[in-house]
Amino acid sequence: MTTMMQERFVGHIKAHHVRPASLIHGPACCASGLLPIDEVGPAVIALDSWFRPAIDTTRKRNRQHAFITPNTLVDHFLGIQPLWTRFWKYPAPSSGFHFPVPLLNLPENMYMNIRYIYSAMFTPDASETKARLQEIGLGEPMNLFGIHRPGVPWITQNTPGAMIPVEVLPPNVTCAGPIILSGAQADQQDPETAAWLKKAPTVLINLGSNLAYDESRAEVMSIAITELLSTTDYQVLWKFNKLGNFSSDFLVHLKPYLDSERLKMPSWLMADPSSLLDTGNIVTLVHHGGSNCYHEAIASGVTQVILPLWADLYNYAALAETSGIGVWGCKGTTPDWTSECLVDAFIKGIDGCGESRLQRRAKWLGGRIKAGNKGRDVAADEIVKLAYVR
């Protein structure tokens, strides 16, 4: 059905004299990927390092390609580090351990690494998916190994000073720093919110597009925000979506601040988060620990409070603390929260409004990033080198 719909879509746009090659995203998926790639004939294909079906399709067609990944060096190159350091020095994936791994956590770190490798090699629940993808011609659709190749450019957001350093780095890897969306300023995208941000230093709470708040989380967060607003002069921009139908009684704590407009609760941010951060009016970003949120925060020079909701986000929460630019909120109860630990994390993130150690470190790092080449330009230059034909 998916393939039929794509074929109809391609046929429809051709009927309107639109070439697939002119589209920003080609109409393709793993099932019908071979046809659009040949039809578009791209000079270079930029690949996500985790999207193995697309990687296999690209290699099968012998297409020029490069990898762009939001992840850091330790997410991809621990296996080539010397002296088995991935087991005793570097935090295991999803462990949330600090770097270098504390002695107390070494046995657990070694076990988690072994378990991670085993799980990556033997995934019985995915056998049916693998078989189906192989039926349509993809040789290694879900193999997490062998993705990196020495002759293929590998572009990462890795940023010195905000990342865990590695001892061995392949020569084809480019550390571009934060790769931030190039867009209009906040006052052009959302003039109303941009004007509101100027009223007072603001805490931005944005836990990603995948999170909707159930009644329990909504209640706990609302109590924490009430405590923050009642004891400080800050204001809060809280991106909020409900999960299911439940009473709005939790808003009783927040009503005075909604009425006085010290709190805004949009279901969607009309302006790009990076443009809001660039206004200079946001003092800390509260987020879920995604790589893009982490890099947007360090590029703008604001502290971050990380509330990781999934295991693969724990390492960014630990990284923010290790780098001295953020706080792992509710660390003892993750992924659950209490209003007390949320307030404690918020206060640590905004403490001093530029005077605390976290604030100074974040501003210094942001200033250094802004003084260098933009990550998106560095990444684009690497891709252009591949596309250039003498």
C-alpha cells in the first residue's frame, strides 16, 4: 500500500510538471527507495547514521554519500579506542555515568557495555522486520556495525569543551560543532512571543515534540512552576500538550500567573527554539536531553536543565553536568519527577542570572562557538566538496 501511494504521488507531481529532483525531500522509503534515487540522480546523498535501510540502498546503488549525525564521537567510535577503554573509562550507552567512569560504577559499566553489544548483535524481535526488508533487496537493513567507512565523510556536532574527548579519531570525521537551523529571527517568526520575552528573564520548558503530559506529570510540573514564579521575578514559557482527557484542575496553581502573563503555555512554539534562545532573554532551557536541544543550548550560551525521559537520553544529562553547563533534574527519580526536585533543578539552572559557575561556563562556551565558523556552514562545505566536479 505504501509503495502504491508513493507511485501515485510521484505520478501526480509529474503530471503537474514538477520533477522529483526539485523536491526538498524525495518521495521515497526503503521499499521503493531504489527508483527515486536513480530518478533524482543526486550528486551526493546525506545520510542519518542510524537509518540502516537508506544506507544499504545508497551503497547498493554505489551512490556518493556522506553521514551527518547529531550524535557525539563517543556514540559511534568507542569500539576503536585503545586499551578496551570503552569498558572502563567511557560511560556505557544509556548508563548516565559521568566521565571518566567512577570506580564504584566500573562493574555496572562493563556489564552494560557487554549487554549493549549483545543486544545489537542479537535482536530476535526484529527478525520479521529484517526478513521483510531483505525480501525487497536490502542486504543489511538493521545491522548497526560496519556503518563507518574510512573513505566516506562523517560529520558530527561534536564540540570541544561540551563533549567527552576521544583518543582515536578517524581522519574522515569532521567535528562541525552545533548544526543549527538557519531561519528568521524570533521577532519575524512570532512577534508577540518575542515582545513578551523582553519583559523579564525567561525559563523555556520544551520537552520535545514526542512528549505529552499525563495528569500526574502536568500536576507536578505546574506545582514546580508555581513555586518558581512565586519566589522569583522570572517568567516561564512552557510548551504544553495534554496526553488524553483529564481535568484542568492542575491549572488552579497557575491561574494568577496566566492572568498576569508571567506564564505562557502554547501547545506549539511558532518560532524555532534556536531563534528564541538567540534573543538573549532566555536564561535556561529545560529539555528532555535530545542532542539537538543540547547543542542549541550550548550554541546560545544558556544553561540547561535536562529531564531525560528515555534511557538513551541519560548520557546527555550526565554530559551537561560533566561539562559544567547544566543540571540533571530529578536525577534520583528519573524518569519520574517530584515538584521539589524540579524546583531545585530550576533554581540551580538560573541561579545568579549570569553570576553562577554554570551560567559563566555556558556563556563562555556559547561565545566561543559564536566566534567560530557556523556548524551548518562547516557541514555544507564538506558536502559541497563531494558534489564538486572538476
